[in-house]
Amino acid sequence: MEGRRPRVFLACGVFKGIIQTPTSRHLNAQTQLLDAGLYATPKKLNARVQEQVNAIASA
């Protein structure tokens, strides 16, 4: 569909095995995994998530 943005899963790297399965690949979605340790540094986590959201929005 024209004008429709692709689906993007932005998730913690801990969920890689769950998200990147043969079944999930049929969803026609891009997966972006963040470092699993970011939860330990909330400011870095917030900044990294915002960077990814901004990059997705401008794509």
C-alpha cells in the first residue's frame, strides 16, 4: 500500500529467540533489537529507544 510504513518491532535483545522465528518472519516486519543490558541504565535506554523511534519515523 502506498504511503504505508513498514512494521518494525523494536525490542530488547533478550527476546531475539522469540521474535526472530520462522513464523514471525511471515509478518513482513523489520526487527530491531536493543542491547539487553540497557535496562540497567534507564537514561541510556530512553535515549536509545528515542533514537530508534526517530530513525523509524524518518525512514
